[in-house]
Amino acid sequence: MEVFVYQKYDEISQASAKVVADTINSKPNAVLGLATGSTPLGLYKELARMHKEEGLDFSHVRSFNLDEYVGLSPDHPQSYHYFMHENLFKHINIEPQNVHVPSGTTKNYQAFCEWYEQRIEECGGIDVQVLGIGSDGHIAFNEPGSSLGSRTRIKTLSKETIEDNSRFFDKKEDVPIYAITMGVGTVLEARKVILLANGANKAKAIADAIEGPVSCMCTASVLQLHPDSLLFLDTDAAGKLKMKDYYEWIQAKKPGAPAGS
Ligand code: F6R
């Protein structure tokens, strides 16, 4: 786990966009794992800027989103299909057939989940997975108690997540109760994982994820087992980290560190 602490949200967006852009530049048909929510909005804006101003080319890129609300059609303004189209896909040159977002309206969820996992494999696996974190420590919609080996499936959202996400809906009762989500095991198979978090409401989840035990009670803690996970935080989200000074010290001393460290 590598922890980067920044003063500003924009710095998180720029640092994470650089990781995604470097991946695409070194592998033009890279497979991206994408998240929705408020946190990656700046990252997507930066990727759109890089496409427009620097020619970052998405024409061979494949993408897989983490999750979708069950019951929302792709044109529903709160669906993750709609979110991705509005905030990223319509601003870049990704081919529609290379985009994958879980279906919230399939007639057969089990078959769809199996197909989604198979499709990721057919594309060669995810090169870089973008993650946010829930205030209850979830990654994707793997709520506390989710198996750390779980695969793409239907999850019942926790009351905390429903409360958190009600800000996007007219009223709390409109938030879907179920989601289709990649599993913790699916996420762990990505070759690189970048988790973004900003704001004090994420501080406890971030401390549990980085410095707590690996536990299904905070599914983000499983990133401790990943060989290449980068966490981009602002000072508020890093506010409860006991070892914050050490993480900052590591980054400050990097330029002089022995090669390969
Ligand atoms: C969204 C997702 C969720 C969010 C998390 C944080 O695709 O998988 O895990 O990343 O709920 O959401 P925000 O960024 O809105 O705080």
C-alpha cells in the first residue's frame, strides 16, 4: 500500500489521472475499472481535459464499471450508466462497444454476473481499478460483512450507504435497496488499484482500511493484501491515520531512495 496525502482535492484528481493516463500510454488497449460517486468527478474531468488538450487516446481502451443500482434503467439520471456517460464517456473517444457497466435491469442477474466476470477475463483482466470508499469502508458496493473472496453479484445496500447516497435522490425512499456489484475478490485481481478519498467523513473508514486489521467489516482493508495499491487522500480523509507523518516522510524521501525501493 502506498499512501499519498495532499492538501487539495484537485491534487488527488491530477495524481490519479496521471496513473490512468500512464497506463493507457503504455498500453493503448488498457482495461480500466471505473467507479462512480462524487470522489472521482475531478479525475474524470482531468481525463477529459487530457483527451482534449493532450490527445490522450481512449479509442482502444476497454472499461468495466464497479456497480449499478438494481431497477434503474441506463437513462435514469441517478443510474451509473447515465453518470458515466455524462461525466466521462461523452467527453472522450471511447468506443461504446468497449464500455461495460453492470445491468440494473437484466432479467437474469445470476447469468449477467457470471457473464460480467467472464468478459473481464476475456479482456485480459483489469489493468488499473479506480475506487472510492464508503463511509462504512465499502469498496464498490461490498458492504461490511461481504466475503473477501466475493465475485460480481447482487448486494443489499447498508442503511448507512442508503443514507449517504440519498443526497443524489429526491428522497431517501427513492434510493434503490439492491445493487449489482463486482466482488472484493474481483477487485483484488486488478493489476493496480487506486483508491481516492477526500473529506472528514471518510477519515474513519480510511484509518480502518489502512491501519486496521484486514476484515470483512471494512472491505477496503483488503487492499493491504494487494501488491500494487495506491491511496490518494486529502488531509481531512487522512485525519485519523496514526502513521500519517511516516507516509509523508516516505514520499518526501523518495527522490533519494535506493533504486527499486
Ligand atoms: C461507486 C462505488 C462506491 C463509491 C463510494 C463512495 O461506483 O463503487 O463504492 O465509490 O460509495 O462514494 P462517494 O465518492 O460519492 O463518496
